[in-house]
Amino acid sequence: MNLPPAAIGAAVADIETPALVIDLDAFDRNIAKMAEFARAAGVRVRPHAKTHKCAAIARRQIAAGAVGQCVQKVGEAEVLAWGGVPDILISNEVMGGTKLARAAALARVGRIAICADNEAQIAAIEAAADQAGLRLSVLVEIDVGGGRCGVQPGPEAVALAQRIARSRHLVFGGLQAYQGRAQHLRTPEERHAAIAHASEGSRRTVEQLRQQGLDCPIVGGAGTGTFALESASGVYTEIQAGSYCFMDADYARNLDGAGAPVGTFRHALFVLASVMSMPRPGIAVVDAGLKALATDSGFPEIWGRPQLRYVGASDEHGKLECQAGDAPELGEKLRLVPGHCDPTVDRFDWYVGVRNGVVECLWPVAARGALN
């Protein structure tokens, strides 16, 4: 790991750039808003740690009422489990004897569940649980419209659930029913239609499981773009939103019924960058390029400076266009709102938490690069 880019108690102006900065007031508000929503809706929150990759943040979410965390990789689960998170769902398929042995070992530290969408995976998880001398909870992933992983809702999913329930080493944990494609559909009508389809498939599968005498403790899914819709369906029991605690620029492009950006959560995550060059009028260059920012969802926005546009990136440089009268100063620090927070976070070793212009905390991005 690199050394932190700042010291606790330092002024924001003294943070070395580029740095991954959290506005703690907005961050705390976002976590509280989601917890408040879940209590009112009667659903559980299991935030997705693939967004933050940080045990300190996970513990903060759990303190606010979250039941645990989701992860995508065994390595992420290991970091969180050893960081004090007691309940973790690997909301993804895992193949490979070594990886499954690692996942099974974590069940001695806390509660671990894993997903499967075919019988070969179930057999492999069963073998790992048998070798470890314990029982593992397994959820059946169903494809509710995302077109990625997952067996079809209905009889195929029921057959896999029955296979899990018959095992001496496994426990049927429920359904993983995440509709990822719906998260960035811009209009509420598009999002509503996608989640109505997802909910129908999930509801039908739960009913068919019930007819076979199988309870479905978890029906999990939902993201920052659609969690209210899954919660209102009456079938989902856990929501797995991750980006809500940070809010990136792409999620802010989702619209509400009035055609305005959805304003439930505030931008809390920024890449702090310094203006390193003013080569000619109308152009500024910052020290945050492709190595500091994920651009798969577009270039970042400049927080509080609508007249500045980030228009190009190379490895170490970001090019800004400046309108007359609003050019930044050489050395000025700017907050960039990343287009996609998850892969942007994975570029940094440290979060720098700031409040009232002062560095309040430093949190390691401990699961950075946890691809296995």
C-alpha cells in the first residue's frame, strides 16, 4: 500500500492529489436515508461492498441497521470477515476448489452464503463444505432480465433448490434475483417495467418453492437505481444497493417522474485533483487521468463548477475545457465526481474522510484488487 495522502487533522488544501475523498456529512446522510427507508418499507439492507471494498464502511452501515454485506469475490469476503463483518453473502458464482475452500473456511468466522446457478456448482460447494466439516448456505441465482448469470425462474430454479435442500452439507438460503440492467435506465417508466418483470419471476419462483415445501428466507437483489421498486413488490426481502453511500455521476443521470435527477442521495465520493498546467486559454490540465478515474460510464463532473468540463483523459492527465471568466488557478484543487464509483475506488489505497474542511479519518480500501 502507498502511504496515506494526508494526515488526520490536516486541512483539505493540504491533501496530496489525486486522492479519494469522502464528504462525511453527505456520506452519513446517505447511509441514514437508506436505513430509514428500509425500516419503513419492512425490508433488510445488505449493502454491496464491491462499491466500497472497506471493512470500516461496512461496519458503519451495519451500525445503522444493515444485516450484513454482499461481495462478488471470495477475496472481498475474506477482507470483510477478518475486518469484523459477521454476515456476508457472496452474491456471485464461485468456481475452483481453492476458492471454495477459502469461502468455507470463512464460515468458521461468521455467516457465509454463496450463489449457484447449476448443479455442478452446487456439487462443488457441497464438496468444500464436506471437506471443512460444516454446512454452507446456498442461494439459487435466477435471471430476472439481466441476461448475465442465473437459471430461469420457475421449475429450473426449484430443481436446484431441491438439490441444495437434499444435501447434508448445504442449506437452501433463498433466491438471488438482481436485475443489473435496470439500474441505469433513465426514466422511471423504464425502471418500473424492468423491475415488474423481475418481481413477477421472483414471485412465481417463491410460490413454486412453497408448493414443494421449501421456505425462501432471502429474496435478494435491487440496486441504487431501483431499490424502492423491489421493496414495494412484496416479494424481495433484502436490497443490495451499493453505490447509494457514494452516488456517482452516472446514477445522478437517472430521472424522477418530473424529469429531474433523482435526488434521494447526495454525492459523497470525489477524486480530489490539482490543476497542474494551464497550457493555453480555455484549457486546464489536472493530475487525475485514467489511473485515477474509471471512464466506462463517462468522464467525471467537476463538483460546484458547472462551467468546467472534463473532456479528455490519458494515463496521468485530465483535460478540462474552461469557459471565459471561470478558469481555475494553477495549483487549485478540484473535486471530481466519478462516472462510476466502484472501479474508481479500486484505483486507490486510502479513503480520506473530510468534514468542515478538515481530514477526520483515513480508511484503507482493504479489498482493493481482490479479484479472486
